[in-house]
Amino acid sequence: MKPIRKRLETELSFPFILNFMDTKSPQLELPDHVHDWYELVYVHSGAGHFFIDHHLFDMNEGDLFIIPQNTIHRAFPDREDPVTSTALFFSPILIQAMPIIESFSFLQYFEQCRFDHYYKLECSELLKSMMVHSLTMMNDELKGEKPGFRHAVILILHQMIVSIHREGYERRKQIEIQEAISPDWMKNILQYIDANYAEEMSLEQLSEVAAVSTAHLSRRFKQLTGMNVINYIVMKRIVHAKQRLMESHDKVDTIAYASGFESLPHFHRTFKKIVGMTPAAYRREHSANTYK
């Protein structure tokens, strides 16, 4: 199954979605997806695994997953003990930059997780209580639709992010980040793809890097990530292209070739199929929504 672009429409007057206390079996879980919004996933109960970027993490009660925009991810709920979680999606335009002289930004911890390639926070009892309380308040506000409910949700979101930021950075000072779970050869393959996705590569070439057969590589890669090797490489290229389109003034053809696409028409077709719009339209839309 190919990864999908999760439909988080930027036209929404209030670009925020809360999937509250949702229990999913493996059959109901979405395929791998990537989107332009930021995401928080809090685990209330159950167990499973979570593939994020090129790492696989355990999922247990009290775990919080911090997912920056344009990050490939998919949850794998346990069949016997499926996860009940709350997923919160928000557009960065909801996060207000304030004219305060302080070395803090609301999205800083999301980007730190991306930099560290570690997206999991095992919450303290205090943070667990705060997360459950805050998510419940958000759900009540969204259901009640009282005057100012959207403003209330945004205020709760800002306070939640501050609490996550504080505990996350404090935990990073106290403990060394643990390796996410996966076989050593799989870690090597994912790191190799991450460093070389713009280059031409084949399944045979990757099997040599991993020192396993192509059949074993294909089977285990699909089991651990939920997608096949080639689709994963294509998604890495698309994520890189999206970032370049948002952050640079480079021409589209320059970005296409730098992202690993051999021709501009192929890039256009693939980008539109996965993202839902052309590269030029994506750049226009996200330039209009750029925030400082």
C-alpha cells in the first residue's frame, strides 16, 4: 500500500483537528502518511509500534509522539491490546510568534525531535495528567462550541506545547536518547536511504548494503515500516522537494533533480499524485501561509 497525503485541508477556517480517545485495530489504521501540519499523539492505553521517519518506536500508555510537518509516519496497534490514543493536528499558522525577547519558540521542540531523529517522550505522571486534562478540555470546547471556543482551544494548545517543551528538554539533559527498536541491518538501510535518497538506487543495491537477500529485505522492510522500499524512497524525495519549495527560491526543475527525480514530467506527476497539487501550486499556497 502506498503512503497517502493525509487530508488536512488548509482552506479550513480553523486548521485544527482532534481525534479524541480513538481505538484502532491494525485493520483500521491508516497507511503511512505525510502532511504539512504538526501532530501530537498521546497514548491512553494499549500497545503497539510507531514508525516515524526512519525509526520504529514502542507505543505504551503515557507515551507522547511529537511529529513535525512533512514526516513519514504510521502506527501499528497491537492485535491483542490495540492502542487507544488521541491525535491532535494543527497548522503552524495557529501558533503565534510573540515580540518577546526569549530563546524559546513554540515549534522549537518539534524541530529538535526532527534533528535528534527521536520523536517519543515518555511522560512523567505530572505531564500525563496535564495531557489528559488538556485534551479533554479541547474536546469539550470543540463539542460545546460556546463563544470563543476556538480561541480557548488555541490557548490550551499553546500551554500544552510549553509543558511538552519543558519536560522534553529536561529529559534530554538527564538521559541519553535510546535507540529506537529495529534490527541493526534495518537501521543501516534506513540511514543509507536517508543519506542517499537523491541518488539512483535499486533493491539489489540495498540488499548488498544490508547483507541480506532481496526477498528478506522486502518482506522485513514492509513489516517494519508498512510500505515497500521503492515507495519509501519516493516519499523521502517528495518530502525533500516540499521543504525546498517552501524554503528556497530555486527553480522547480532544480529542485526536481536535486530531490532524485530523473525528469521534470516524472517529478510533476509524482508530486501531484502524492501531494494533491502541482509543485508550483504548493509553493504558492505555502508562501501565502508562511509565518514568522
